[in-house]
Amino acid sequence: MTAQILVVDDEPDMKALVLQKFRYQIRDGAIRFLFASDGVEALAMLEGNGEIDMVVTDINMPRMDGLALLQKLQETAENISTVIVSAYGDMSNIRAAMNGGAFDFLTKPIDFLDFEATIAKTIRHIEVLREARRRQAEAERAHASLSRYFSPNLAERLPSDADAIDLGGQRREIATLFTDITSFTALVETLKPDMIGPLLNDYLTGMTDLVFARDGTVAKIVGDALHVLFGAPGEQPDHAARAVKCALALDEYAQAFRERWRSKEVALGVTRLGVHAGPAIVGNFGGGRFFDYTAYGDTVNVAARLEAANKQLGTRICVSATLAAKVEGFEGRPVGDLTLRGRTEALRAFEPLRSEQYRDLATHSYLTAFAKLEAGDPAAMAAFAAHVGKHADDQLASFHLKRLLNGATGTRIDLG
């Protein structure tokens, strides 16, 4: 690549001397010289030529001297190296130039061997800067590209921490979250093709933005469903709390999204969420050809089954007691002791609530009825009936009331 050097000097023979001394480098295309007679002309040339790499400027010139030009270059042209030319005995000006950001200086009368060495040194410096800028630009392009496909925290770690996402995985304590829109596949069959793309893209953009805002990792998107991880690939001591906050934010967004599309006469189903915490194997399981950062293990299976359990329970969010216990000041109401599909041991589950919901009298009413159910109190049925009478939209309470009316007792719920 040709180095472009602007020589700024009002002496008429300077141009001829430079062109003669560097004729071989000019012929070989290593250097190209441009010339200006003072700082004003130099700035005009720089404005019209964004590819100048180096400025060699005398100090004493009409209209704008070299020190004033140097100051202007420091303010406006951060990638240009400036060499100051000064007369013997002008040390105060040389000191001012170096303090002002000059890369080097030459003395007059110019020793052209010294001039050539200075230019060679400056060009090497320019090449180092160019390479650094090239690498930075490549890194920025790579990060932008990765961010289109991976969560931002994954994109950040991919270039710098290959071990964290290496094939084979590692065991970590994580929180994992699943989402799914009720009856979305059936809905798709009824929609016009040109509506499906905008609906799904808008929904997934909003949902993933909320995940990323809480430093979650989107492990998978399958259709409308999300699989989200907290605590991987980077350590997050508060991964459980992040997962609960994220679930509540996703639920709020999904509900508002449903209303927005309902106004367009699209009956979008409820988004269900399941969240659990525990150990899992996380890593890149895409083989040698594909990148598939995900998690495996019982923790992941439980979260997926809690998401599915919402359908029977009438809830939108279902989190495990294991996760709730890891969240300081967790606010939610107990769902029951669930026997999930493929499991024999019951798992206590909760429906997380926002603070204003948790303090509401309706929540107190539900908690009173559930306490009676948990204690085996026969009055539990009447308590749930009274609660549903006042809060007919409480589907979880209605679920328990139906169970009791059908002869069930206690808090154990078989969903196998």
C-alpha cells in the first residue's frame, strides 16, 4: 500500500529536492508526495484527501505556521502522523511540537539520509496503526455478525474464551426457562402467509430483547418457542433471580403482544413459561461443523415440563420451589406438588407474582384457601369456592376447586 506524505514548506526548492531524493521509492509506488506552501493550503488539501498518512511541516510559514497546523491536525486528523521541521537552535519550538503531539522532528538544513530514516520509521508506525485498525474492524464485523445469530453475551465470549463454549460441555449451576405460545401451530394454518413473518419476527424480537437485557442466553428458538439459560456461559451468582425477573417481563410483554394482535383480529394464544434451576451440562454440542450452544440434563427437562404443566393448571408461569428458594425475597403463590411426566417424585411449584400482585387481597384470599388445602382442612373447598366467586378469572383457583369437587384432596397433583 502506498504511503501518502504531505510536505508543507514555503521554500520553493523543497519540492524539487524531495522528488529527486525519493525518486526510486516514488517510481516503485512505495511513497507518494503532495506539497503545500503553508498550513492553510495543507488543511484544504487534507480536507479533500482522506488518504494522507503523514505530514512533514516546517514551523516558520506565512498565514499558518507549523505549530498551529499541528494543533489543528491533533484536533481533526487523529490517524495522521506529523513530523515537524525546525531550524538549529530552535529547541523551544521543537519542545512545543513534541508536547503538542508531533511524532518526530527534523532540523534544517535537512539531512536527507536522516529524512529518509524518519520517513521509513514513520511508515512502519503507520503500518502498525493500519494493522491495528484492520484487526479492530475485523473484530467489530465479527462481533456484529455473531450478534445476529447468538446472544450478546455469547458473541462477547466466542472470540475471547473458547474453553467456555468448547465441544463436550461442562457442568454448571444454571437457571433455565422455556416459553411456548398455546396453539400457535394451529393458528399459523389460519393466517395469511404475509402475516406470519411480521407476527413472529415482532414477537421474537421483543422476547429476545428482554432476555438480553437481563444477560440471558438464548440457547434455542424453535418456531415461537424459546429456550433460555442464565448462569451460562458466564457465571451469574444471581441466575435464579434473573430468571424470575425475566419470566415476569416476558409474560407482561406477551400479554401486551396478544392484545395488540387481537385488535388486528388475530387470536394469538397465551404464552406459557416454565423455569427451573439446578445442575446441567452446558456447551457447544453442534459437532465439528455447527455451533449449538445449549444445555442438557434433568434440570432442563423439568423446566420444559413445568412450561407444559401451565396448560392443565391454568397458569402462565410455573417455577420450581428449587428455583424460588434461590431467590431472596421471592414473591409468588404455591401451585401444588406436581408429579411431572416421567417422574415419580413430586415437585413443589409456584406462580411468581409482581410485588403489587403479591400484596393484593386476592392473593391473600388464595393463600388462605391453599393453606387449608395443604393442611387437609375440609373447609378448603368452601374457601376456594368463595375465592372463585369473587375472582372468576383466577384459573389456578378454579383448577383446585374442580379437583376438590371431583374428590381430590391435598396438594399433590399428578400430571404424568
